[in-house]
Amino acid sequence: MAAICETNSLSQAAKAGSFWLKGTNCDLVSELRSETLLVTFDNLASINERPETRPWGSWLGPRCEAMGYSILGVQSHQKDWYRTAEPSEQIADLQANGYFDRFKNIVFTGTSMGGFAALCFAGLVPKARVLAFSPQSTLNRDIAPFEKRYPYPHRKFDWVSPDYLDASQHVGDISSGHIFFDPKVREDKLHADRLISPSLTQVRIPFAGHMLIRVIVKAGALEHLLTTYPETGQVDATFFRLMRNKRQNKTWAKPFLAGVTARGDSLLTRQACTVLHKEHGHRFARRMRRQMINNAKHGPPVTV
């Protein structure tokens, strides 16, 4: 990480541009490179990968460096879904002190916990767009009783105080954005159903799972998305063409084929197995096709 201004002052940070702001519950790390800024929010996996010493590297930091983008990493100290007053106050103060004025394109982005935060806070910067991957709308179980995947943060952190409790209450403040999710993941679909705004577009990627961002990365589509989206605000046809590469990814292919075969043995099911084996090298697809053929030859087992 290049030399940056180490400070506890938001006004000094905004003036410096490149800085490490040491917070009580949340750090900000900014590196200036161009007029395109990604504001990134850490998630459970990126927090697990942190070194012991600060400042920590930002989520998507290496990609921003390679692309010549500026980055503002918003780094909660805990896996708390940014449920303290500090992150929103920090971003609002940077906005008031002119930090964001130097940028032509601004994108708030994160996945899961980070996607929740991106949707909550992007409206604090009027011209910011959003890329949110598999976001939650809230972990408050009175508001979203279907969400029970994260018992520890639900129990440990504040899901009562109203400020930024529910991302669905803030998406109307966002200038524009896209939410990516797998509609086959019940909780993610129900959260997406709550995150409705005329300025937000939903992008459904079935069978990608909650860790959808990894499927996008392995398909080679994230780099294209980050290259084009800050300027255009659009998810273009090339992104969806690249997403066809997900067929090579076992993480996507296995649940996809399981979903197809659950409909029963058919010519289409066998063709799907053949394509995934011959064109994409998935041996499990060949085994499934053989099993269907054997079942068809011998019939179901006879019960006595």
C-alpha cells in the first residue's frame, strides 16, 4: 500500500484524498488514482482474510489498483453488518467536506453484508451508483422473519435502533444501481423482493448460490462489469455473454443439473448431462446420465 495520510480527522482525510482514517468501529482507507471511485464494503470472507495489523487492504483493492481506479475501503472492525453509527457518519462527513467532489464516477459495492451496507449508505452521496451482490435487506427478524442464516450477528449486534436498520428504507435515495442474486436461494430472493426501487434493477443468476460473486469472478464477467459499469451504469450484453462461462464452474453446474434432473428423466435432461460433460468436462454429468440410462433399462426396484 502506497504512503497515505494517517489521521483521525475527517476534514483532514477529505482534503488529503489518500488516507487511513482510524475509527472506533470502522476504518476508512482511501487511495486516489483516477476520477473513478469504488467505495467497497467488507464481507464475512474478506474480514476472515485480514492480517492482524492495520491498515487492512480494501475489498476489491487489487482489482482497483490494476484498473487504475481510486478506492475507498469501508472496513467494519467486526462482522456486525455495519450496525454502528460510525460508518454513515463517516461517509456523510466526507460528502460534506468535499471528498467525493473530485470524482466523475462513483460506485458503492459489496456482497452479502457488504451489499447491505452499500445499499444503506449510497444515498448519502447523490451521484453514486450501486452494485450489490446477494445483499440482505436487514437481519431484524420482525421485519424479515425468513432470515435465520446469521444467528451470531443477529444476537450480538444492534438490530433494534432505527438508523439504517432496513436497507429497503434507503434504496429510494440511490441514484441508480443493480442487485445481483440467485432466485433459487429463498432468503436472497425474499430480500431482493423487499429491495424495490425505480432506480434499482434486479439481475437474477439462478443456481449461483449465495456466493454468487465467486461465480461471476470465475466466469470472467466481474472484470468486464467493473470496467464498463462506473461510466455507463449499465449491465450490458457482453456481461451476460461472459456469464455463459459459468457452465465450466462446478459450483454452478452441480446445482443446475440437480435442478434439471429433479424434473425427471427426459431427452432434455440427458442432453444437459451430455453438454456439461463433453463441452465443459464435468464427469459428474456423465455419471448422472449413465444412472438415468440404467434406471430406464432396469426400471424402478420392485418392492415386496
